[in-house]
Amino acid sequence: MKVTSFALTSAFCLIFTLPTGKLFRWKFSHFRVLTFEYKRIESVRATATFNSGSRFNDILIKQGNGQLFVKVKDPTFAEIIIPPLHMRLYSVDFAGDTNLLTIFSRPEIDIQKLSEDGTVHSKMSKETEFLVAMLFPIMKQNVSVGDSLDFPLSIPIHLFDNYVEYVNGHNRIRYLGSKGKLANFESQINTSDSIITFGSKEGGYTYTVQGDAKYEFDFEKGYFTQGFVRIGKGFKTNSSDTSISRQYTNLETRIELRLVNAR
């Protein structure tokens, strides 16, 4: 793992070190339960161009407000719990007006055996592993202001609701400095090529991934106080043949975390 002193960042770190050389990490002895306000907004913008020359645009928005808990189980481990998240699905017309289509719930997420160094010692799906990486970043060595660390990242992608592949890249986290007892970090997702092609060059799909985030960490008490995450994914059909239809889809996920209670 190489330390650099430039570039933006993207990942999650549970260990932070200030220029003094002191290492900061989760401090389970300082709290029993952390309660975060958890907001998630997903938008899908699809455009199709048909061989007749006509175009079709469709915008869907999924929005949910809930909570996230970090609960200390013993001096060694804690767990991260996201209770069932109630989501509202809206369509957006050309005038920008929204129409509520349905209300549904996402199942509870329970992540066991989080250690103070940020490592999760339990089995997770690739989707959950990616979510944890984006919620709570981990820098496992000393850093000074402006330093950044790259962490391997496997980003799950899917077309037409079926997983196709995992895009390999890294989260680059940068330490921005501190104000009082709060340390600030920013991150940026970097994929291997930024553009990944599936199928044939003619008739296949090109996929792109981008993302960034900002975090605030209380290094005296040893926990995060807020985080803002944005992940953008997009794919388009590949074809230079104007006689067939082409499709462009952009998916963006925004997650906001704010600490509302610590006890």
C-alpha cells in the first residue's frame, strides 16, 4: 500500500493518524451505541434513441430516510445495523413534476464483527462489502495533512437487473486536516480504465464508474460524525450503426450520514 501526497480520494477508513504520529481508530470503550440519520437517494436517467430518429427519456427516483446504528458488542467487536429502509419510488415527467409510483422496503443489513481497526471479520456479500467500504473508510497507517492512501475496490455492476461483472479499481482517501477534535477526509473512486466494455465492440455495452465522498471523524472519541457519498454509474450500447436503437443510462446513488446520538 503506497502513500501519496496528491490526488483526491475515495474509500473508507476507520483508522486515522494526525501529523503528531498518533494513530486514531474506533474507540469502542467510549460509546455503546451510535445512532446516525441515514438518507439514500437513487436516480435512474435513461435515454433511448430509435432508428426512426425519435428519442425517449425516462427518470426514476428512489428515496429513503432511515437510521444506521453502530453497536458495541464487546471490547473487541461492534456491529453495523441498517434497519429495513422504507423507500419511495417516483417518476419525473418533462416538466419536472414527480409522481409517486410505489412504496417498498429494503431488507435489514446486519454487519457483524467490526473491529477497532476497521476490519470486518464476518462473511458479507460483494454488495454489502462495497457499501461498508463506502460508508466508513479506513486508513491503516500514519498520514500527514495532504497524504492519501489507495485501497483495492471491487465495484458490483449489473445490466437489466442481472449482475454482469465487478469493476476493479481503488478508493483513494485523502486526509485534509483537522479543526478542533474533528478530522476531515475526502475520497474519490478510481476504476482501472474508467470505461469498461462488455460484449462485442459493436452491440455490447460500455460501463463507467465515478464517485466521491467527504467524511468527518471525531478523533478524541473515536467515531465518525458525518459522511456524504456519491456514486455514479452509467452504461450505453455500443454501435455505429444508426439503423438500430441505442440506449444510455445513468445511475447515481447519494448517501448521507449524520450522527444524532452517542451513548
